[in-house]
Amino acid sequence: MTNRQWLLARRPTGALTRDCFTLATAPSRSGQGAPGEVLMQWELLLCAPTIRNWISGKADAWHPVSPMGEPVLAPAIGRIIESNHADFAVGQRLFGLGSWQDEQWVDPTAGYSPIADDVSSVDAMGVYGINALTAWVGLVEVGKPQPGEVLLVSGAAGSVGSVVAQIGRIKGLRVIGIAGGADKLAWLRDDCGIDHLIDYKSEDVAARLDELCPEGIDIYFDNVGGDILVAAAARLRQKARIVLCGQIAAYDGGGPIVPPPIDMMRIIYGGVRIEGFLVTHHPHCVPQALADLAAWNGAGQLAHREDVRAGFEALPDTLALLFKGANQGTLLARISDGAGNPL
Ligand SMILES: NC(=O)c1ccc[n+]([C@@H]2O[C@H](COP(=O)([O-])OP(=O)(O)OC[C@H]3O[C@@H](n4cnc5c(N)ncnc54)[C@H](OP(=O)(O)O)[C@@H]3O)[C@@H](O)[C@H]2O)c1
């Protein structure tokens, strides 16, 4: 078997384009692992907006940085096809930091999680995946929601945002979702049970917020940043929380993402808490989060959709869909089938 790779050819300065990457083929690295390593064959790659940050080469980053000329880093699920570790058998599936290539030697003890046999790879990336856990941690642990509070979620039809909105609904909050386009709003309303919705592409977000929550916002779960963050911050109640999950509107800008103009004295006088987070900052939450997600999913209370695009060669175009709003839920690239055949 050969090892297909997408290598980082240049660090993008604006929107992602295919020429940021080079398609290459390397010989299989079978038999070349160090003691304790396992050879993964990747099956599903998560197309996460933050990969755009990882390839930007920002200095002093607190996130992984994709090296130039190397396969692009990405969260991945794959199967062990060779093992130099007594505790990790051939055939076991693992989730963790992978890269845009078919196979890769990794240290399985360095942050990789086994996938249970009764969970499909798509569910392990989707309804039980890192984005769903992010939603739980961000809303429940960071946001500290109380029944009856007003929760505003941007990117509400996306992988993280749709779970945030539904956890808010389940926990008795009054949820307002912001997303782009009638199809996404219809899915949020009809499948996710979110009644209060704003289409930021065709509506005036500030005016709609004034209509939908004249009393103000208790929690703003921010996936987007920019103008929507400005509109939300101007409408906070006292003791509100801004949960900073992502700033996707600014990822293509290059350089540091500067805060938009917000009246900081309202933040101070209102006792508002602004907190950024990663799910990895709160590992103690993961068992409860997984238990809740399983219970809600089992009870039919949690709508989710995974947008699986097959084909290794399409990877750069697949990742770019996120920044055009062209994904419908958790965006996954399938590069091999369940039997290990490359796609
Ligand atoms: N803190 C963490 O641990 C963590 C973990 C995972 C993800 N995140 C962050 O969470 C956010 C959502 O990630 P995801 O994986 O769930 O992606 P997603 O929401 O499934 O997909 C991205 C969506 O963002 C929206 N979008 C794209 N460009 C935009 C723009 N310029 N302005 C407004 N909206 C825009 C689009 O939806 P519309 O069609 O509705 O515009 C697009 O479909 C990202 O900011 C990501 O970096 C953070």
C-alpha cells in the first residue's frame, strides 16, 4: 500500500484555496514504527474550523501548528493496522490527533481514546464526538445555565452550536439560535426544537434581538465573533456570561484576532464574565457529558447530523466548505471504508 498525503505547501493569508496544499504519494511506512508506537490507518478526518488556525503559523500559539511540507494536522479516527504496544491490538479504533494521510505511526498513550465496538466511527465523531463534548463543557461547565435564562447561540446549525442550542432547550432555557439560510433555520426549528431563530444572512441581527429578547441575554455562546458578538454584547443582562468557543468569522483574516468594539464598562458594571475554553481544559466533565449525550440521544431528544464527504483528493475543498457555510452539521472526510479500502 502507498501512503497518500496532503502536505502544507504555504500558509494561507486569506480564504483557503487548493494551492495551499500539495498532493503527494509516499511509500508505506509499514514495519518502521518505534517501540510503543502503533500504525494507524485513518478512516474519518474531522473538518474542524480550527485547522485554519493550525495552518496559519501564528507565533506563540497555544494550539497545534501544522509544520510546512508535512501532512496537515487534523482530528481523526482510524484503526490500528500494526502494533508495537502490548496494550493496543491490531483492529482497535482510536480517536486523536491525526493528519491528512492514509497511515501514520503514533504513540497511542499520547492523548488517543479508544472507540467502543458498539459505537460507529461517524457517531464517535458526531453525536459523541469532540464537538458535542465541547458544546456540553462550554454551556454546562463554563456557561452555568439556569432554567428560564435567555441563551443566544451563534453558528447554531453547526456541529457545536446545534448541540449547545438543544442542551439549552433540554435544560429549560429560552434559546435563540443564529444561523445562515432558510434550510438551516428550518432544521433547527423542525428537528432541534429551537423556536426563536435569526437568519444573519438576511435579517438585521440587532433588530431581531431587540424583538426576541427585549429583556436581554444571560448567556451568549459565541462560535463566530465579529458583528454578532458586538450585537450580543450590547444586549447582555447583569451577571451575563459570554462563552467564547470560536471566532470563525475572523479565521481567514490572518494575524491575531482582535476583540470587536465592546463597551467594556458595561462588562465591568454588569459583572459579566467572558471566558474562553477548550474541552481539554475540563477533562473531569467528559464522563458526565458522554452519559448525558447518550441519554438524550437514546431518548430522541438530540437531533444531530453528520455531513460525510468521501474522497481523499477532495480534502482541501471539503475543509473550505466550513467557511462558506456549505456544511450541514459535523463535517467529516471519509478517506477509507470500514474494511480499510482507500477512498
Ligand atoms: N473551544 C473549543 O474547544 C472548540 C471546539 C470545536 C469547535 N470550536 C469552534 O466552534 C465553532 C463552530 O465549529 P464547528 O466545528 O461546530 O463548525 P460548524 O458550525 O459545523 O461549521 C462552521 C459554520 O460556521 C458558520 N460560518 C462560517 N463562516 C462564518 C462567518 N464569516 N460568519 C458567521 N458564521 C460563519 C457557517 O454556518 P452558517 O451557514 O450558519 O453561517 C458554517 O457552517 C468554530 O468557531 C470552531 O473554531 C471550538
